[in-house]
Amino acid sequence: MVTILTPNGETRVENAVVEGEELWIPLAALENATGWEWSEDGLCRDQLCVPLPAPDELLREEHGSRSLNYAAFARHRGEPLLRGANGDVWSQVERGESSAAAGLQAPDFELPDVDGHRHRLSQYRGSKVFLVTWASW
Amino acid sequence: MTVACDSAGAEAAAPWIRRASPTHPSLIDRRHRVAELYNQVNVPTAVWIDEDGRIVRPPEPPGTFDGFRRMDRQSFKLPEDVRQEYSRRNRVYADALRDWAHRGEASEFALAAAQVEERQPAASPEARRAAACFRLGEYLAENGRFEEGAPWLEEAIRLRPESWNFFRQKLALGQPEAAGGPEFWRRVDELGQQAYYPPVRMPGLDG
């Protein structure tokens, strides 16, 4: 069982295989785990499709279904995954293209309140929002 | 809307939230996602967002300033002139906020697009990598694996030394009071003449 931390959350991938620095994820689980969708054109996300550089090395077949070496793909993208502890937790670096910080639109997020109810910033469109970050420490 | 950058979660933030009896959403952000999205390095930090989801004031201290550095570190007392300056600055900032609430884009405090762009903090590959390191360290700490997580928190601090959030959160995860303890003060003293909080570029405050 491998946990992948994305900028917006975390997913558990049951049939992921860790071999040293390599992380193989079944294609069927890929989009849910990483946000990347596999297609014959390569890996796609938002409006962007990235052809696989060396499909024979990045894809393999196990027990009748295919897996992608996601760690190698991330290295190819120039944003290597962080491999935590004994390889059971991996952390994904946010893609530079998706950063909205340089623009004027307030980046959206979803977080829980003290009672666990989830709120999105975007659900408050139509109101002015005074957004304050603070900490108990 | 308040967002608690608190890796210890609701347990740490709830007592403060309950004391305030807020009528606004009070959210919990264990992995400091909002600080990453808005390129923030310290708390408290405020952003003003209009009805269309556009930023009209990018991240800035909500009036606060470096007065706390003159606090007596034994008694935690502030000199009277500092206390008055905090009151004054909070009043100026709150008045500006109210002016915007009533007058919208006609308020002088709502900035034009060019001014917002100029004041926006820059994103960077180091900051993105630091945030991913922080998430990993925080996940491990949150799941009872602080010793495995600590090196990742330290790497986040190394990649983003300007982030007081990372530095103080790591201290707090080790021991809650540590974020305001000797290690914190040592790092503050190392600033010398440099500011802890940036100037608040608003008439009546820092220009």
C-alpha cells in the first residue's frame, strides 16, 4: 500500500509497486492517484498532454494489466517525486504551469472547518472575502 | 475567512476559534496549502478578494508590525507605546477594510491590477519543492512518525529559509510552546535590522 501526497490531498494506491527509486502505478489507478490520465497520446492533465519519452521503459505489463513508472515520468518532467521513509509515502511537487500566484485570480482551495465540514473558496464568489492565515503557534 | 496553518489540526486551532465565536468560515490547513498557493511565509497574512474572485490586495500583514520584538521575554509585556501603536495600526487596517466592504472598487484601498501584480510575491521552483517536502514531513508527523518526518520539514526550511511558517511549525510539532521559545527568539535576533514583517503599504501605516 503506497500513499501519494498531492498538493491538494492524498490517495492510497493498493497495487503500486516500489522498486528502489521507482514507483509503478497501475494505469487504471493512475488518474485517481496522480491527476494524470493515460492515453495513447501520452499522459494528459488539464489541457496538457505529455508524450511518454521511452514507452518501453516507462510502461510494463503485470498480471494482464499495464503499469507506469510514475517516478521516472516525474523525473522526465523535471519535478521528481519525493520518496519518503521506506518508499510507502511519496510526495508530488506542484507543477509550475498550474501556479496561479502570478495572476490576479485568487487560487481556489478546499479545506475543512473545525467540525470537519469542507469549504471551497470559490463557493464564496459573489461576496468579498477577507482571507487571513493565522496559527495557534 | 480564516485559515489556520496548523499541522496539529483542529485540536490546536479550535480553542482559539471558539473564543472568537466567529460567524465566518474558520478553516484548518494542516499542510499549509493556502500559504503555498498565495506564496506566504508568515502569519498573520491577509489577502483581499473581490466578488469575482479577483485579488485586490495581495498578501500583507493585516496591520501588524515588528513591535513584538520589544516584548519583555520573561513577563511577555509590551511597552505602552508599542501597545498603543498596535491599537492604532489595527484601527487603520480595520477602517480600510470597512471602506472596501462598503465602497468596493471605488475604495482607495482596493488596488488596481497593475499594483496587485507589482506587489504579488513571486513563486519559484524552490518554493514548490519546499511545499512538497513540508507536506511529506507533515504527513509523517501527523501519523505518529515525527522522526521520519523531521528531515523533510528541515529540507523545507532549507529550501525556503524566508518561511517563518515552516520554521515555527516544525518547532511546534516537536513541542507546542517551542514556536515562541528560545530558538524562535534566536532566529528573530539574527535578523538584526531586517524586518520580520514586511511593511504594510497602506496610507496611515507604512506608505
